[in-house]
Amino acid sequence: MKTTTYNFRIFNFATGEFDGTVTLTIGPRRHQAGYMRSRRTSCYNVIYDGREVRVDPVLFRRITGKSTAEIAGVYVFTADELALMGFEPAQREAA
């Protein structure tokens, strides 16, 4: 997963010198998607960007950590997690 790190120098106006630095690390972009569990197939249907993909419950629980009692909701995924489920989030970002 790609992260970006920024280093900021802190300027002290009282002394007129730089006193230190602050490091800010920004993690990978996150994508919000809805999900619901199908009673008929026991699979999770994940809806992202107008597309719906059927996801194996074992894979879904491994990615989200949700229990089998969860039947519907919203979760925030990384691009890698969406790709594991069959989505193509990189194409969406480029469009």
C-alpha cells in the first residue's frame, strides 16, 4: 500500500530560528462501499461505484473482520481490498 510522508520544519517567530520538524504520513486512499448478505447464497454483495460484486463470505470476513451476523452496512476499503473482491478502483480514479 502506498503512503506519502511529508516533513514540516517548525519556525519559531520569537527566536527567528527553526526549532524542529513534524512528520506527517498519509496512508492509502480509502473507498466507501455498501454491502449486504444474500440469504439465498450466503455471499456478500458489495456495491461500489454503481457496480455490484458477489464476494465469498470467508474473503469478506477476512478483509473486514465483520462477523457472520452482519447482514448489511457500509465499510471503507483500500484499493487493494477492492481489487481482491473484483473491483477496479484504479480505473475509477483515472476517469
